[in-house]
Amino acid sequence: MKALWIENARLLDPASDLDVIGSLQIADGLIEDFGPDLAPPANADMPVFKADGLCLAPGLIDLRVRTGEPGARHKETLATASAAAVAGGVTSMVVMPDTDPVIDDEALVEFILHQGRKCPNRIYPAGALTKGLAGKDMAEIGLMQEAGAVLFSNGAHSLANAGLMKRLLTYARDFKAKIYVRAEEASLIGSGVMNAGALAARMGLGGMGHEAEYIAGLRDIILAQATRASLILDQISTPELVHALVEAQRAGADVAATIAAHTLFFNELDVGDYLTHCKVRPPFRNEATRHLLIEAVRQGQIEAIVSAHDPQPEEDKRVPFSEAAFGAVGLETLFSSVLSLVQEGHLTLLEALRPLTIGPARLAGLEGGCLKRQAPADIILFDPDEPWVCNREALRSKSSNSPYHGRRLQGRVHKTFVQGEEVFSLR
């Protein structure tokens, strides 16, 4: 591993509330030292990078990335997802089990780990909760955890059977495994395709109301309390569920939640003239809800922001809105969309970085997410003020279904390092 000296950078570490101008030394792929008064080692023969005031922070950790490998490589491969990730500053990512075949046994967990070692960032597999994600029979959580699965999810599918959910939580607790589930009562969704309300009614589209998420999420929180298991709710989008989560945490429950970056950036009006690239699940909510969710992130009530990267080919999006596939790519826009909230005054830089670094690291038990001596040198250099316009055709993902197309974003990653190696440079 090459050594590197980075000087005159704004060092940002949300784990320790560090925000100073200083230097950082990398040696053998690890963070050797960092700080405001750091002097380069005497007679050290190492390259020097002059940051010229760029921000230096831990690499981002994304807990929800969907790819098409195995089974649907035309949508996305691990390699193309990884290229998009490092361009967006994501040094570690967890890939979801909804592939073909489903990642529901140890052999497929090992396959993802093997393929991931060929990629520039760290790739961790999430194992399926149920065989084939069918919601009927438990998958082998213990064996998949031994093989290297870090989370257990039913992917985009909610679990309707409360008895099965309780058994899964109990089983996972004994292995100290973390269950990561979508809160959605499917019987209340029906043919819903966007946020329920007056706008959906005027557009003649089926609505997806808050109650479908709240009821399902509350059920799972209660079951997690009863079983004393670890539970992460996936991509919540309703303030009511945030309140229930906070109350459960105060009562001692090991429960947490993630939120999609696009949920914090867009509102239901962005669906506009039936823009299918803005068709996601859960849907963009109204503006008042968006602001309440941003405040929940600011207060640390939602611990991780995810890209919810879900590539879909054009033929599945260039159809009537009600027939289009759900999902949007988001790896390259994850950081910039959150930094845009800093420019708007909703978050400070450290508040924006926390749910992208140390928050997800703690939730999934992953290394990284902080600046620490002898920790892997997974870091990014970025300009929080640099504007750019998203062009979906220029994104590195294999699919181009981005709701950010044509949007002016603020903040750009200039360099990404994984274990001390430069894996991306903007220029």
C-alpha cells in the first residue's frame, strides 16, 4: 500500500465532532495520524497532496444498494455499481438479496463477496430473510452470517405474516443478527403508485398513504420489543413512524431506521407530468412531511441515509406511470443531494455526514465511518460548495433512471480512497 500525506484539508469527523484545518497521513492502507498541528515525518519519502482547503471526511457507507448481479446484469453489475459508488464517495455498500437467484444461502453470499473483491470499494452482502423472498419459509440466517452476510432483509418485499416475523426476530436475536425490513402493509397499498392525497386524486393515480407504513412499522417495533431483537426499518417516510421509533428506543428497544436520500430531496410535486423516474417506493411525500423528516435526521432520530439505488432499464420506465417499475439509481447523487440540504440551511456539514458515515457503520457493525488512527484509510475529499447539474446519461450506473436528471446539485466528491488507494478522481 502506498503512503500519502494530505495537507491543508478541512478535517471532518462526525463521530468525534472534529472540524479543523489540518493534515492526514496514510501508511500501509491505514490512517497513521491526523490533526491540525501535524508535521510530516522527518525524511519521509512519500507523495504529498495539497488539498487547498477541500474537505476530508470518512468514506460514505450505503446500507441499501440493489444490483442485477446475479441474474439481471443488463440492469447493473457489481462492477458498474461500484464505479458509480466511488464516484459518489461511497467506500462501503451493502447489496440487497433480491437478485436472481435470491441471495438466500451461504454459497450466494460467498459469490457476492468473491465478486466484490474485484471492485474498487467494499461490498457486503445482505442475506434474504425468507427463501426466495417469498415470505413463507425462513432462510438459513446463521449459515449466511457465518459466510459473511452483514444484514438480513426481504428486499423490496414486506412480510405480511406477523407470526413468521416474530420467529425471524427470535432466531436472529440468538445469532446477534440484524433484521432490516420494509415497513409496508401491502393490503393498504393495493394499486397505489404515489403519495396518497389530493394531487394523486387529480392525477387519477392510486395513492400510498402514511398508514400503510405506520401500521406495518409499529407491528415490527412491537415484535422487536417482545423478542429483544435488533431491528432496522428500511427507508421510512412518515413522521408518525419516527415518533413510534423514538418512543421504543426510550423504552430500551434496539430499533433504528434508514431513510432514502431522495425522500429528503423531493416532494410529491416532483412527479410532475407523470415522470416515471420519480416513481419510487415509498413515494415522495408532501413538502410538510419532507421538512419533518429532515428535522428527524438532524436530531439523529433517523440514523442512516441510504441511496436506495435501484436500477431499472428504460423499457421498464418508458411506459404509463401506473405500469412503470418502481426504483431510481442514486449512488452518484447520494452525497450531493444531502449536501444540498446543507446549502439550504437544514443541516450542518457534520449533521449531514453523520447518517452517511458513522451512523450506518454502527447500525450494520461495519468498520469505518470515522477518522481514527490505525483504521482503514477509507476517505473522501470533496468541495461542499461546487455546483453541478445531473445528467443521467453521464452517470456511471448501467441504468439511467435518475430522478435528479437536470437538477442543479451542490457539492462534489473530488477524490475517493479505499484502504489508502485512490479509486476515484474527478479531474
